[in-house]
Amino acid sequence: MLIFGQKDLKFCKILVIVCRNILNKGYCMQKYDAKDLRILRALQRDSTAAVADLAAQIGLSVNACWRRVKRLQDESIDRQVAILQPEQFGFGLTAFVSVRTNEHNDKWLKTFSEGISKIDEVVEFYRLSGQYDYLLKILVKDVADYDLVYKRIIKIAPLSDVSSSFAMERIKSTTALPI
């Protein structure tokens, strides 16, 4: 038989609340109602949609929809951008580069992060848990172009392993959050 103290019970109650919020698609989504979420989903698909069209789709007046869009833009939308087709600009090769290092200190991380951030071909950059320490997504024209980027990467800071994989086909690519 387990015996819990008051602190244990209080912790368990907090843990139950946190878990419920996570299961209900996160505590932060509770401030959005169904119409807000429908607006955000529509804007993720096409942020250039006319407010009148959006209002008709959601079932709001144009003014009410405009006020919600404005509030959501202020609260939740980081920025609105045009998403270009890489192939139209000659970027025919996507490389995923896994990086391992033996150095895990602030100075190394600052040097590596600043160096990688200066390489325009690196379009995404993540610090990971697991087998590799960092993952880079790189868009280049071809393998020769990738080799030039690779040579720039390995000059930035000491690395213990760099492993590259090339995408054969883009099956799914989205910027939309699953809300």
C-alpha cells in the first residue's frame, strides 16, 4: 500500500491538470474559440484571402471577422510570408545534414550558431536530443553546390561527424500548425 503526503497529492493534482490540458490540444489553445481556430486554419492555407470571403466561410459579419483577424494577427501570427517554389529558382536539391560534436559549451555553440546562421542555403537549423546534436536543412542547386556549402560548414567549428542525406522526393511540406 502506497502512502502519499500532502505535497505528493498536491503534485499529483497539478500533474493531472497539466496532462488534461495537453490532451485537450494544449493549455494555450483554450483562449481560442472554434471561430478563431477556423480563421487561423484558413489563414494558414491562404493568408491573402479577402476578409469578406473569410467572413462568409466562417459565418461572421465582415466587421466581426476583421476584428478577429486583427486580434489574431496581433496575438498569434508571427509573420506572413510568401512561400516560393524552390525549383523555380534552381534549388533542385534538398539536403538534411546531421551534425555531431564533442564540444558542448556556450562558446562553441555561439560560434557554430552564428556561423551556420550566416549561410543562406541553410533554411532550417535545429539542436537535437539523441544520436546527433544538430540538424540542418539545406537547399542548393546540385551536389557540387552542396559541396561548397559543406566546406563552409566544416570550417565554422570543430565537428566530430557530419552525415548528409539527400531528399529524393518531397512528399509533404507544410507550414501549417495542426490546430
